[in-house]
Amino acid sequence: MIPKFRVWDETQHKMLQVDCIEFIDGKAYWVEASPADGNVQGGNDGPVGDNSQLKLEQYTGLKDIDDDEIYAGDIVSLDPDDPSFTVFFDDGKYQVNNGYIIYDLNETNMDCEIIGNVHANPELLEAQHDTRTD
């Protein structure tokens, strides 16, 4: 599978498609992104990461029950009666975490549905922590 990315633009507060990425020493350094119409609207000249304007997210290779592509940073529901889970990459695999349970996304054997992402829907993460019982 060819790697596929999207990027959250902190300045415009919207998700953009990645047009070009340059890697230096295995790390994303330069990214150019645009909305679906192809007009370049975002760029980052410097290391891409937590402290940059653009937040790079990679496609997991999986789709949800609505056939939507699941990316790292998505918030998914595995069961409408349970708290939501955040998709992330760690230890060589995509995982989901709801604050107290972590599953390997490839091994959950559950249908999940994307309900948002960590950037545009932070309230879903707050609700997730409100339902925890420690």
C-alpha cells in the first residue's frame, strides 16, 4: 500500500489533502497542502510535528462501517454504548485508546464508525474522559 496522508491546518482550522511531503532523515520536514479543489492553501517550511502549524496524519489502510478511510487522529466509536476511541500509531501498529483501554485497530474485530477527529472535535475527547470511572 502506498502511504497516504492528510493534514490538519491549525491556522485555518480545517483538514487539507497533502500535495507534497519532503522527508529529511526519515522525518517530515516540508509539507504543501490544499483543499479538495487543488488550490494550495497551506505550507510548512520546517519540521512537521506537535509544534508546527500543520499536523500530519497517515491513513491506517482501514475503513469504517460507512466505507470512510480511517486516519491517525480520528475519533471512532466501536459501540454506541461505550466511550469513543482515538486512533494513533505506536509500537509499529495502529491502535485505538479511550483513556483506559487500548486495542490494536487491526485486531478489534469490531465495526467502528468515525465520529470526528482530535482537532475539529476536541469535545468528543472531553466527553470521553467524563465517562471514565477510575
